[in-house]
Amino acid sequence: MKAIPIIKSKLFGFYEQIVFGFSTRIGGVSPDPYGMNLSFNVGDEYINVLKNREKFFGELKIGLDELAIPRQVQGNTVKRVFIQGGYDNCDGLITNSYGVFLTISTADCLPVFLFDPVSKSIGAVHAGWRGLLLNIIPNAINMMWKEFQSFPENIKVFIGPAAGVCCYEVQDDVASKFPDEIKINSMKKFLDLKLLAKKQLINSGVNEKNIEVSEYCTICNSELFHSYRRDRERAGRMMGVIGLVR
């Protein structure tokens, strides 16, 4: 089977006790525009999505029965999980269980992945502007402390490909909620989701040196990523995954 492109984290690459990867739109069996679409909920054929998932997770040597999948609702709920399966009404999962691979599905929103090598715990968070406004990232950091005694300064973070400030235009109603993260260009306003997420992490006690931010913008990198902002109902979804291994 031909290898498919997978986005990796340089920061996570130092740790053999985790498996991590983030998909692109390249290498799937679905017809255009879906390609490597990993969502069953966007109009793609079920069998194609299943084959795409087998290819992506197979490349990482992860079984589909090992996944923990949140049913995302653009909120701020984070759940601790012990086993694989689907989890309703949440946008973040944390665990310290081995062999439970946490996933996040995105097509412009921020995928945020957390790893504490000391407490041996992990998290995966889906954060759009609504979730950021509702402090889902600080919620996840706080939960890792509560559940696993994870000191924020020990947590390593990868913020994956997402809508960049170069392209993520917002209207006044949204811009007014994030004045410090808004860039104005020719009277248009652009929200810097990644900057906001990084600020929230630092304010939660995460060391800046432990934060890696992907430079990829999902909107303007059309060949590499799905984007709902760009393609609307014709957009597929990427998935990111993180899991503890022995």
C-alpha cells in the first residue's frame, strides 16, 4: 500500500511513548472533492470513508476499534475516557489509558493535542472560535491536573493545521469578542485562532517552549487540506490522533 502524507509534530517526535498523526486530503479513495475524507457525516460514501480510515490509521498502526471519537458540538466539554468508542456532546477527550487513541475531526477549527510525559497522560481538543470563547483549552488543562495531577509546565502541546489569520475573515460580531487577536487588512477583519489558543495555553501555565504551532493554513493550502470555509458542503474532514503506547 502506497504511503500517504501525514502531518507530524517535531515536539512529540522526541517521545516514543506516544503515537501521533494528522491527516491531509491526499491519498484517499473518495472521488473529488473528498479524497482522504475521514468523516461519515459530509455526504461521502460510507465504504469510501471506511477505506480512508483504514489507510490513515493503518499507516500509524492503529486499529479502528482502538479509537475514542468525540461527537463534536462546538462547546467546551472535555471528558475523561477509559475505553475506546464514541462520546456524545463533547469537543475534547483526555486519558491515561494505554491503547486508547484520542481523535479530533476538523476542517478549519483548531486541533489541539496535549501530552504530559511525567503523568503519562494525553488530550485531544477541537476548538473553533466558539470553543475558544468558552475556554475549552483551559478546561482541558485543568482537567488533566484534576484527573492526572498533570502540572501545566510539563505538558507538551501541538496546535495542528487550521484556518490561519491570513484567510480567516470574520464579521464585526465575532471580531468584537476577540479584539486582541484581530488583524485588519483593507477594512477586512481576520481572526488569529492560533494566537488565541497559544495565549490561553500560556495563561494556563504551559511553557511557551512546550508549544508547537503548525504554520499550515487549511483555507489557502487547498491541495493539502479540507476547508469548510473554502468549500462549504463539499468539504471533507481531516482527523488527528494521539495515543499512549508501551
